Amino acid sequence: MKKLIVLLCLICFCNTYAQSNEEDDIKAINKVLKKQRIAWSNNNLEEFMEGYWKSDSLKFYGSNGVTYGWDNTLERYQKAYPTKNHTGKLSFRINDVTKISEGAYYVLGEYHIKREVGNADGIFMIILKKINGEWKIIADTST
């Protein structure tokens, strides 16, 4: 009987720890997205890009196809959003955050950009991975 009680306690502890760990991950991911939102709204695309994996393996998939690499993704953003009037004020609506595996999640959401040159709205799916202790977007598809 004692072994059964110890086993049940261990299972409960592990389950609680896993839930707590996931909650911490989601909070950290939301913090990355908040920093990006603020940077974008301040027309600071370089700071916005800090949320992305600085690698040639980064992938961004948008209406013009796949962009490979951090530098190319930054260049894409700079061409598409050349001024503060184009970046405007960004807001997100996060609809789902799901764990893929240990250290990896996908996020489904909507973005809304309020700006003088016309508002922009769309949806996105990003994949984040914990790299060297930091959450980084490794793949992004936005429409």
C-alpha cells in the first residue's frame, strides 16, 4: 500500500511539474512576442528580428514564397515596411500555443497593424525553439 501511495504522489508531482514547466515556457514565448510587438510599433525592425533565430536556416513563408535566412528575412521586412507609416502599431491575438516536443512550440495567431497608409491584418503560424536558453522563431508563415 505504501508503494502505491508513493507511486501516486510521484505521478502527481511529475504531472504538476510538467504543467508548470509548460506554463513557464508559454510565458517566456509571450514575452518574446511582446518585445517584438513593441519593437515593431517603434519602427525598429532590427530589434523586432531579435525574436528570430539568427541563422541561414530560418524560414519565413509569405505571399511571395519562402525567404531563407535571418538576413534575408530582415531585408524582406525592410523593403515591405520602409517607414514608420508602414510599420504602424502592431497588435497580436494569440489563438493557440501548443507544445510540439521538449523545447519547441507552435503559435497560431492574428496580427493587426494600424497605420496611416492603410491597416493590415492577417494570420500567422510560428514555430519557436529554445536555443541556447532563449526562445527563437525558427519558422514563420504569415498571410
